[in-house]
Amino acid sequence: MNEYYLNSDIVLLTLNVNRSVSALVHPFYRPCMDSGAMLENGGNMIKRLPYLIPLLFLAVLAVPLRASPPIGAVVQTWHYDPQANTVTIRIVNISEKDITAFNISITETFGDHSVNNHEKLVDMLAAVVLVQQIKGTPDEDRIRTQLGDGTLSAHQSRDRIFSYADGKVVADFHATIDVVAYADGSAEATNTAALARLREHRNAELHSYQKANQILKEVLADSAIQTPSEEATARLEKFLMVWKAQPHFDVDMEPGTIEAVVRDLKNAPRVAAAQRIGEAEFLQRYAAEKEQHISMLSAHAQLKTGSAQ
């Protein structure tokens, strides 16, 4: 019986940008809202051009009408726990489709008036794939109890917790969902850069599994190789060593994905013996499972948006 260990979702990318901004202290519990637009040097303009006050008033009223509407998920509430020094946010899927990934843009204001802006990209596709792969196995009930179907299902919610260092007291917290990827392979985004990072990561993971399976199949096709797991491991480690020594200007491979396959291959003789099958037969089954994995990743890598859906 295979054993699986994983978190309910997998955080793939965090981008932090820091800058100093003064801020007001707000109550610890409140609905999350997007920050509004501000007119720079508005006070001086009003002093010089008093007849523009009605026009400026209309412009300010019009700002919410120009704001981007929410996409398929929203941050409904946030709650600061001063004893644990954590913020818990509740994310709600307001769409009719299951969600496989989302990006959160966050602005945290602290008691010392410092501000931290960053993004957290959460991709649950690995959990979705795992749930599909364990169908009909003895592990299915246990894993489905942990993960459901692996997605943030339509009209369901999920909490996420952010922890802070001692002394960093959270005074205000704003979070916006600006990328959503759906189980049907489509996506919505108001943050095109974050959507591009999600596509880049999924394609890199896809290419990594494709490369690993290509090498494994080449080894299995050579009947002269007596220890296929050792040979495939050696070839993959050599590939990784060469890849890491080269400059890369974009993310074309995920080294961690190939390293995970290497660990599986090193354990293959022991697992095959426990299942009372030959090593080559076990590796054939493993390669077939990875082909299914690759097929599912391929269906979710492009993430079509808008009229391309």
C-alpha cells in the first residue's frame, strides 16, 4: 500500500515588497476591503481652484465605479489574535466552479506604522491530482477526509493563517484575491504578473515530470540494464547537475519535482520487494502513473482567460 503525506494545499510562491507608509490603527476584526484611490496634492489644488470642488467631489464618488469587480474568490473577513500574534483570513469561493489556485495581494500595517506589501500564490493542483490518483485504493478514504477533492469548491470557504514575529503588532490588514484558476482549466485575473507566475510554475512542473519520465522510460527500454532504478537515478542526478550549472532567465524546470522523483526511484527496490513484484514491473507502473499525472498537469497549465476560455 502506498503512503501519501502532504499538506492540504501547497504554497508555491511568495513575493515580498517593503516600503514605509504611515497608517491608521483599525479594530482587530473587520471585513477586508480594497484600499481606495487618493488624489495627490489635492489640498493645494482646492486652495488654488475652488471652482473645481464640485468636479473633484464627483470624481471621488466615481472611483468605486471604476474599481475592478471581484473575481471568483474574495477575502471575506480577517481577524487578528494578539495573543498568538496571527491573522486569520477567510477566503470564499463566490463562483459556480471549483478553484485550484489563487493569488492574494496583501498589505500589512504594523503598530510601528511600517507597512509590508507582498503576495502569496497558493496552488492546490498537486492535491487535485493526488485525489484522482488514489481513487479505488485503500488510502482513498483517508486522503479524501483530509483534502476533499483537493479544490476550494464552489461556494465554500477556507481559512488561512499568517504568523508574525514577536513585537510585530498588526494594526491593519488588507487582502485581495486577484488571480483565480478553476478546475476546468480557465482563469480570471486582475494581476497579470501573478497569473503569469502561476502559468510559468505549472509549465515548469509539467516539463520536469516529462523529462523525468522520459529518462525513466529510456532506462526501462534497455534490457541490458540490470538495476534500472539506480541507472535512472544516476541519469536524473546528472541532468540536474548540468541544469543547475547553467544560467536560467525564466523558470523552465522545477528542480524539486525531479528531486522528488529521484527519491522515489531510490526507494523503488524496497517498495517493490514489499509489494512482492520485480523492480522493473514496479517502475513500469510508476511510469504509467506519472503519465497520468502529466496528462492532468497539461490540462491545467495554460489557464485560458476571457474570450479564450
